[in-house]
Amino acid sequence: MTWDLFRSCLSLLVVTATLSACGTPLGETSDFASDVSAAGLHVEMSTDDTDTGVPIRMDTLAERIDAASELAAQRGAEITVAVLDRATGARTVGGVNEPLETASVVKLFIADDLLFREGIGEIALTDDDYDLIRAMLTESDDSAASLLWDVFDGPDIVERVARRHGLEGTVAPVDFWWNTVTTASDILTWYDDLLSSRAGLDEPATARIVGYLLDFESTGADGYDQEFGLPDGLSYAVDLGSKAGWMCCLDAHWVHLSTGFFGNYHRYVVAVLSRETVTYEDPEYDGWSLPDTSIYDATEDESAQHARDTVTMVVEEVLG
């Protein structure tokens, strides 16, 4: 069985178990801390690193993030790394630690808002809407995101999600969804709320989002490599769910984000945010030197590859 097929089967089992079991207890063990899993089931979450598949020394994270930041700076990038251990509540944020445009990571907020509003009876979603949510999360399909954004209130989506989750550094855009601004800390909070069944999402909605993140495609709908960062840097991780974001160019910079969770019972949440300088000797895009990714296909762009490699390197240095 190939990895892609295994991951698809695993995601389907997670969603199916949630829709059928809806909170069925999975057992009692005194050595574990109780939690509600991403699938909405009551499970027992281990507090022992050996149960995660990728043990993380949280006490040395700050030093490793500092070292990775220096390496990234040598490549022309400013990075922020945030890590949350959901079993202990330990949270570390390092690097430049500044707000950054979300690019496609805001698609998480779009899915959250729509499924929450459906759960409280405010809106009714169709099968086509569900297909758009799936494409938006697994393939990072921009057309799907734009359709949902335009139909379901645009910037108000971000404002509602930020208010419901208490995301103090998240700001809705005045124009396009990809210009939403957030922080690494806010991303950790959003994922933690999702995986802990907080902030109002019902079990089927939670299972849908988590299942899609576990089933992410290796390339996006536009052909762009989505495996930079967490997937490439943590290829051995247990139960890795991922949502990436990328765009160019803001003030002559590439923006790349790699976010997600991994470990048994989705113990760890990670967000890596990068802004990297774009440089070319000569213009390459119809007389322009910067590839506007809303217009041009930059999947084979050397500067994009360099920026993706930077994010993967940071993940390997901090968590490898």
C-alpha cells in the first residue's frame, strides 16, 4: 500500500469513526491525561514523549529556534517558529515573532467559520460547498477559497473566527483573503481549539477539517509543492496533518507558512512563518522581476524553491 493511499484510508477512518461513534469512550488508564481528540472522540492522551512518534525536548526549543533563525537569516529570510505541546500546555515562540500575511493558511479560518455557522443553524451548506472546502484544504485550491469567501461574507469570516478563538494578532484584509494577517501564536491557539473541540465546532465539523488536513496533497491545485516545511522536515512523524501557505511578492519577499500537528492524539502543534528576500539578476516575468503568484505559475521558480528549502531546513533544525 502506498503512503498516499494509507493516509487517505486513515483520514476516512477518522471521519467515519467520528460520525458513527460521536464521543464513545476509548478506555480508562490512570497514567494518561484525558483529552478530546481531533476526531471529536474522548480519548486518553499520553504525557510520555515515547508515545508521540517524534519526541520533542521543549526545554531546548528556544535555543534551537535561535540557531535556526541565524541560519535562515544567512539565506535572506526572517522566520518565526511556534511549538505547542498539548499534553503539558508548554508553548514556545521564537524568531522575529512578527505578524505575517497568511496566504493560504486563512483557508483554515474559512472552513472553520462556515462549518461553525452551519452547526448553529445560521447557514446551510450544500454538497458543492463541502467539495470546495475539501479542495481548499487538501489541494489549497484558490478558486474554491475565493468562491466561498465571496458567498459567505468575505472579511467578516476572519473577524468572526478571530473573535470566537480570541486571536488577538489576527486582522481581516481590506481586499483579498490571502492578505489576512496573523501571528504564529494565534495559529497555535486556533489549532489547539480545533484539536481540543473548543470554540464551538461540533464533532462532524472537527472531523471533517482534521481529516482533510491529514489527507493533504503533495502538490497544490496550481502544481506548487505543498510538502515544504513540516512534511519534508518531519517525514517520520506520526499522524501528520498540514496546511501550507505561500505567495509572492510582498515588498520583494516570498511568504511561506508551514503549519500543522503531529504525534499520537495530535499532541504537537507547529507553525513556521517565513519572509524571504527575492532576488534575480534579470526580469523573468514579462519584464517584471517578481512573480505575482496570483497571476504567474511559480512552481519551478528557483527563488521559490530556495524559500521552501529554508522553511524545511528550519523545521529540521528545530524539530529534527
